[in-house]
Amino acid sequence: MNAITRDAFDTEFRSFLSTFELDVDLATVTAEDNLFDQGVLDSFSVLRVIALVERLRGEPVDLEHAGIESFASISTIYESFIVS
């Protein structure tokens, strides 16, 4: 698994999110905010997030053990998939 710091992940993830057509100012979204409640992610965009996480990890995500709550916030994604 590739190692990436929390700050580097946050930067990479925000850059990735900036490619989405969002009605949300990403600068106002904290690492702890619920990305679904903030309108940043929906169930379809999670598929794109999984692809990003797999690229950053350098290995596939075990989807049998990944629930939608694993994608709730930037911090949760980092803790669930990058440092797990």
C-alpha cells in the first residue's frame, strides 16, 4: 500500500472533488463535514471516489467491508482506506 499523509490526501482529494460539477464551495467544507449532507458526494460519485482511493492506495478497496458510512467525510475516507 502506498503511504500518503493526511495533508497530502486532503489536497489530492479536494483537487479531485474540484473536477465534479458542484454547487458547493469546497473551501467551506472541513475534513470532518459529512460530504453527503454538504452536497459534495452522492451514491454515484462514490464510485469515482473508490477509483481515486484505489489509485492512491495502490491496491483495490475491499468493498465487502466498505459501507457508505466509510465515505462520510474526508477524514473518514482517509482513516478507512488510506491508513487502514
